Amino acid sequence: MAVFCDKYEEKVRTYINVIDEMRSMGIDKEFSLPTIAVIGDQSSGKSSVLEMLSDVGLPRGTGVVTRCPLELKLKKIEENKPWKAQISYRDYSRTLNHASQVEDEILKAQDILTESISISSELISLQVESSNTPDLTLIDLPGITRVAIGNQPQDIGKLTKGLIRSYIQRKETIILVVIPCTMDIATTEALKMAHEFDPDGERTLGVLTKPDLIDKGTEESILNIIENKVVPLKKGYILVKCRGQNELNANTTMSAALEEEITFLKNSSHFRPLLEKGVASFEHLSEKLTNELIQQIANWLPIMEEALREKVVEIQNKLDELGTNIPGDAQARKLFLNCKILTYCEELTSLVMGDYKKDYDNEKKICDYSRRVFSGWYNKLEIEKVRLNDEAMSKVRFHDKYSQGRELPGFTKYRVFESVIREQIQKLLPPSLQLMKELADKVQQVFNAMGFEHFQNFPNLILATKIAIDRLVQMVPMVTRYHLLQEFANQVKLEMAQTFLNESGADGLLDEHADIKRKRERLTDSLNQLNKARSLLMAKEISRVQ
Ligand code: GDP
Ligand code: MG
């Protein structure tokens, strides 16, 4: 039996640790983690329930005492180990060695977090290690107020509800609704809110407090609630008795209060059967809560694994878009720059050669563009050729007729022939220069656009590339004459290698836009964190607890 208990406790601890670790990694900012949220109307007994569960005195009083969500991480330790707690919020963290320090520390934390506001959503985390506590993590939320009292702001009710809603609307949250037996269950705001977000009562557990304060003869109505006859909840209700005002005045310890609870239940003919059925007492409540929480975690783990995997892929894609991380040391940076420029130049070559390795916009396909331009040009030349023939023939005939010299019949003077051709070529010169200019413009435009794509995070590199292209593009008409568009790409490659790699200022070319760098760092951080969370899930190899 002891072995079974140990194994069970170990498993429970493992499950709860996974969630605690995920929360400390900040995973809860991206994903909702399974948790138990404690909600209730003001003075319903929330703090009393929590302190009975946690073995720690929490702040109490009238009005809104809880002003921030309080995460209570309870860890059961061996009997002979000392009680210990740790409070943390924002950058603050402090170890407490005595339970009496807790209340002041929480009040101090709340004052800091709600400095100029009435309610804050910032979390205070309190980890308690005690031999008198179950393994459980719960979140205590501010009580629901109906009307603002004293110097509370008018919208306090709205603020509180908003905060509570943010927790209970998540499907992963188990809603623990604290309802005093002294109140008409139908009028409790907390139960109404729980019903709003969990209409079938799938993840809501009711806790009935103050059974010792009800009027004699009204016990039946409480039994009806517990038998799920009034507001049915799939997880049902549990009746507990906390420390009342008398016990507080008498400074009754938590363990004495727990004993008193059992005595009270046993002495009541109405409530004794509830104890026997396991639907009354703190002992049953903490057992039930632990079971519910680990079941919730077990159901959630596979979903989480999948969600983490998807998120990792998403972030990886974003990182890929941002480009590779730039190395730190000078030699590696040079190599990196070299590599970047080479990739760029290779792409230029493939664009001018028509050896497209990607699905490019037609705009960028220089090879196709030049083929189109040149075939237009050749058509034009064909027409010109016919005209040239006609004109030349008539000129020659004219010459033959009127200025025939000593040439043999059928032979035209070379001088005449030359002047005819020269005239024709003169006519073709302006359109051919125009054609070259258009081609050069196109090359300039595409090479610059590609430069922008390749080096978009490096403004200096873009500028340097642009200057090189603007200068070299004047060579296009010349190299075109030799069908050497690709030579131009090679020339750019050479030029860039020479200009950039041998320059002492080459390092500055890798200066990134600052926000890109920050964005990459942020994404890399969250990627590392998600991967950590994933490996955590995998390493635990947790099987379902049935
Ligand atoms: P909260 O505002 O919901 O946190 O309520 P508290 O836990 O501060 O409880 C309000 C008052 O009800 C306190 O004076 C408690 O001592 C008292 N109280 C809570 N539970 C019980 C109970 O089961 N029996 C008795 N007699 N008093 C209780
Ligand atoms: Mg309270």
C-alpha cells in the first residue's frame, strides 16, 4: 500500500512539475496551462478554503482583500523536512522560513503590483513546501463584488469579473467555485460566471463552506445541492468547514481546524453520510482536486505537444525569413559575406542565362526579356533588309545609268556601294542604341531588385551593390554585342568580391537593421524555450493516470 502511495505521489508530482516548469519558462504567455482557478463572491470563504488546503495563513478582512491573482504552488514534503516558502513576482523573489511571514509578504506584493490601480492581473507566485499540504497548484482570484464600497472605484466589479473571466474562459482551467451554505445558491455570482463559460458544468467543482452557520432545519436544501439536484455540476460538490471567526480569534491552528471539521461532520446526522460518501471534508477535497488536476494535465499533454510542435515550425519559418544569424568573429563574418554575395551572383547568372531555379516573376526573367527584345529587333532588321535592298538597287541603277564609269557592266563602284550602306546603317543606329539602353535599364533594375531581396537586412550592402551595378551597367551595351550578358553577371561577381572582400570596411556591410536583429533574438529565445518545453514533455514520457 505504501509503495502504491509513493508511486502515485511521484506521478502526481511529475505531472504538476511539468506545468510549473512550463509556467516558469513563460509558456503560459503563449498557451493556456491546466490550472485550478478559485472563484467566489466576496466573503464566501475562498481564502479560508485555500489556507486549509495550503497550511498557510492568507490575508483576510472585509472588502477586496485579494487584488492580484495569487498562484499557490503546494508541494508535499517529508515529515522531517522544515516548512519553506518562496514568494516571487516581477523581478522579486524571497524565501520565507516561517508561515507567519506569508501574510505580510502577500500584502506587500499586492501594494506594489496595484500601486495606482485597484485590481491587477499580474501574478504573485507563492510556492509552499510543507508536509501538511497536498501536491497542487491553484490560483486564487479576487472575490466578485457587487457594489463598490468605501473608496473602491465604481468599476471594481467589472474589473474583477474581467480578470476572473480571463482565467475561467480557458478550457484547460478547472473552476473551483466557493459557495457559502448560508447563501441562496441560485444568487451566487461566481456560479453564474462559471455557468457562463462552462454551461454543462464539465470542469466546475463546487465547494460549499460555512455548513456550521446554517439555520437548523435547512440542511435538506444543502443536501439537495450536493446531490446535484439544484445546479448540476459533472464534477459535483464537496462540503467543507473552515476556520470561523471564533477559531480565528482563538488562533486555532490549521491542523486543529481540520480535526474540528471532522468532529463537526461526524456529529451531524445530516452531514455524516456525506463524509462517508467522500463528498465532505478537506481531506476529500484535496484528494479530488489532485485527481482532477492530473487528469486535466494528462488530457492536455498530447494537445500541448502538438501545439508546441506547430509553434516551433512557425517560429522557425519566421527565423528563416529573417535570414541566418550573423557570426560574431571577423573571419567567420568574412566567409558569411562571401557566401551571401556568391549566392546573389549565382542567382543573377541563372536569371540572365534563363536557367531559372525558382518560380520568378516574369519581370525578373532577363533572359526571356532580352530574347523578346532581340527577336523584335531581328524582325525589324528583316523589314529593313528588304527596304535596304530596294533602295540600294534603285540607287545603283541610278548610278549605273547616269554615272557609269569604267566598271564592267553589272559591277557597281565600291564607293557608291559604301555610301548606300553607310546611309542605311546611320538610320539603324538610334533605334539600336535605344534598344541597348532599354536592356541596360532592365538589367540594372532586376540586379538591384535582387540585391534588395538578398541583402534586405543589410542597408550598407544594398547601397554598395547598387553603386557597383550603376557603374557596371554601362557595360551592358558593350557586352551585349558579344552575347555576353552572362559575362556581365560574372563581372559583377568579380567586382563585388574585389570591392567588398578586400576592403577593410567590409565588416560594416553586415550591419543589420536593429529591429531585425532584435526580432531574431526574440524569436530565437522563444524557439529555444519552446524546444525546451517540448523536450521536457518528451523526456517525462508520461502515461495517462487512470
Ligand atoms: P473570502 O472573501 O472569500 O476570501 O472569504 P474568507 O475566507 O475571508 O471568509 C470570510 C469569513 O467567513 C471569515 O471570517 C471566515 O472565518 C468565515 N468562514 C469561512 N468559512 C467558514 C466556515 O466554514 N465556517 C465558519 N464558521 N466561518 C467561515
Ligand atoms: Mg479572500
